[in-house]
Amino acid sequence: MSHHEAPEPHDLGLSHDLPTLLNRRHAIGLLSVGGLAAALAACTPRTGPNGTPSSTGTTSSGGDGTGEIPEETNGPFPADGTNGPNALTTTGVVRDDITSSFGDSSGTAEGVPLTFSLTVVDVSGDGDAGTPVAGAAVYAWHCDRDGQYSMYDVPDQNYLRGVQEADAAGTVTFTSIFPACYPGRWPHIHFEVYPSLDDATSATGRMRTSQLALPQDVCETVYATEGYEESVAHLQDVTLDSDLVFSDGYALQMARVSGSASEGYTATLRVPV
């Protein structure tokens, strides 16, 4: 597959994404004629004004909201066995640094450093804080600086994919690079939550599939650096309100990010399940 010149299948229309959308928070609305029209409109990116980049990229966002994190499409490039290749059953996928490829591949993804942490909490009981899900496993993946996905766009590499087991606080942490913005999608990171490491590495028992959103001011700052030139125009052509995944709400999916383009960024997100 070639570099993204148009929205990809998780950005490519209702035949792929409507089943997921129907399970989301606005399912009842989508079943009406007006709701279906809204879903169709969400598939078409629209241009919105961008603000001035901040110097540090610090944001006050960070999974603010109540309830469980929304179930989302895993997109066309999951490499979890649901659409072609399966990275989860490959030796070496359990790792915290996902910048380089593993196994028989040896490439490294270049870009602004990004360390991101996801904290899985069970909110099925009493209280808003939730209970940390120690021992859960998270599979995370995202595109590279050019907006391409390993094992698909770059078939000879498997970088920017990895699995981690949650610690006692329910947290997993990955060392990576800041993903690009490609046509039709807001900058994001995919992830799947599994009950255990054994479940994750056998690609069974998936508990939740969702996506992490990155804040606009940080994206603008990163995309002003060398290597991210194409992302500048792509970010100008999409907004969170027009993005197919985040258009119906992203309060629980917007990461809290701090740092700088020169030193790298740290992103955190609470993942209530």
C-alpha cells in the first residue's frame, strides 16, 4: 500500500465504520434518519481554524469525563489478526520501547520523542475513581512521521507497535515518536485492552478497543519541526468535530500532554473500562 493520499478505511466510509458507530454513545440517534445523515457528514473532513502553537505544548486535557472510554474502530492497520498480519503472536512484541522494529525487522521510526502512559481502571463498581486493573495488557500502535503504518504501508517493518502488562497501578508506558496527521484523521494512537498478557499475545479476549487523541496546540508545535511538513496541511483540513472517530465526543480520549519539541513529550490518559 502506498502513502495515504486519501482517508483510509477507518476514515473511508460507512461500510467499514458504521457497525462501530452504531455501538457508540449516539447509537439511538444514528438509527434515525437525521442521525444517519450526521454520520455521513462526519465522514467528510472540514477545515477549521487552528490556534497559535504553544511554546511547550502543555495542555490541561487528559481523559476528563465520566463513564467508560468509548469503543472505537481498530482501523484498517491493526495487525492484530483481524485484518491480515498479526503482530500480537510475534516473539518480541512485549516491550516498552516501540520506536524500532523487532524480530526479523530492524528499522527505526524517526520523529519527535513521545512517551505515553495509559492507566486502565475498572469503573464498574462504586466511585468515580475506579479500581486499577493490575495485570491487564495493552496493545498500542500508531502511524509514523510520514503517516504510514508498519506491516501495511511499510510491510518490511513492525515498529510503532507493542504490548505492555499493566503494573499495580494499572499503568503501561510506551516510548515512541509523535505520530503524523494524515488525510481525513485527527492525530491519534490506537490501543486495545486485554485481561492479561497471555490474552494479548494470543489475540483473544479483547476487552476494549479505543483511540487516544492528541491536543491541537502540541500537534502544531511538533508539525512545525523537520520531517513533519506534510502534517501541517493535513491538520488544517480536519478538526476534532469533523473527525469520524472523535466527532461525537472526545472528553475521555484527549491525552494530557507536556514537554517540548526539542526535549520530547509525555502523554497520559486514564482508560476507564
